[in-house]
Amino acid sequence: MATLIDQPTDSRAALRRIKSDFFLNGRSVAILLSDVATALAQYESAEIDDAYRERVVDFLRRHELPYRLDTHPFRLVPLLHGEIDSLYAGLRVRADRDVHLREALAAFETAWARQSAEWNQHTAKDAIRMASLLAENMLVSASAGRENEFSRALNRMRREDRFPSNDFANIFDRAYTFANTYPNIRHPGNADCVKRLLRKEDTLIAALLFVGLSACAHDLCE
């Protein structure tokens, strides 16, 4: 544990070995470090507590992890709290009930792990494509098979007032248009629409939109 926290090279290698389950892998790091603090507290040594706390603070700063450090009691609190984890956990529960959804989710997680390990234009586009296909599968499932394509299922939800406004629904509609028209994500696309190459943050934003819609589609339709 001391090696993991103190040595930057070993830390990065250990973090890469944690399976990249989209939002969920970072929380495991927070839980582990908090549990170690709980174990050390049993020695009732202020010196040990202070030394460990300093190491964890340096660890968070070095890796820019999005956690708040509470000291009494010692714990790491994800800055997004549990909402994102809960959203994704619910998505997994829903996917387990349907073989097609389970396959779509597994394909997205594989693509996401690949771009996390080796980000480039190809892996980024593949992650966005798989996220959009996951959302399409979820929308079709939420419409009980009445619509078999993203835009048709989205429009049905729009007509049935499943969104707070049409502008809100347009967020997802435009994301789907982007995935269809930006070259080589879902289709050959249109080179004239390209303003620049993709960046890492583009991959994350697109995935957040599609995965967020995937996780909420069934609830919106109930």
C-alpha cells in the first residue's frame, strides 16, 4: 500500500490494472484508501494517522482524483457523490434482464476500457459508437419494441411528453446526429462537418449523454 501511494510509476501501473468499468472503478480506490485509514486508526497513534493522511493528500494531488478528503472520520468522498454510480448500477441491473441490452452494455464497456488504456481517434470513435448503440438499444427496449430506431423511439418519447421540453430532447437528438455525421463513428459521415479532431473530453461528454439517456430511458417511459 505504501508503494502504491508513494511511487508515481507503481501507482499508475496499479491504477491501470483496475478494470475500467466506466464510472465505477475510481470509487474502489476511494473505498480501499478509506478502509486502510480505518485499520490504522486501531493503533491509536496520531503520528501514524498524520503520516498516512499526508501521503493520501499527496496521492490525490498527484493523480488529480476527484475526491474530497474528510478527516474526522477519515474518508474519501467522491465529488459527484453517489448519483453517477447509482445511475450506472441501475443501467447494469436493467441490462441483466435482456440479452440484447447486456450485449450492448458489454460492447460499450469493452470499447470504453480500450480507449482508457490507449486513447486515439479510432478508440475514441469506437467508444462513442458503442455508447450510441447502447442508447439506441435502450430506447427501443423502453418503447416495448414499437420503434426500432433511435430517432423514432426518441420522437415517440417526445410526443408522449416524456421530456421536460423539446429542447431537452434535442440534446440527445443532436448527439445522435453527431454520431451519424462525424466521419467513421457510426457511418462514413460527412467530412465537411469536421471542425477539428476529437479530444478525450469529447469522448467523455458524448458517452455521458448516451449512457445517461440509456440509464433513464425506461424510467422516463413509465
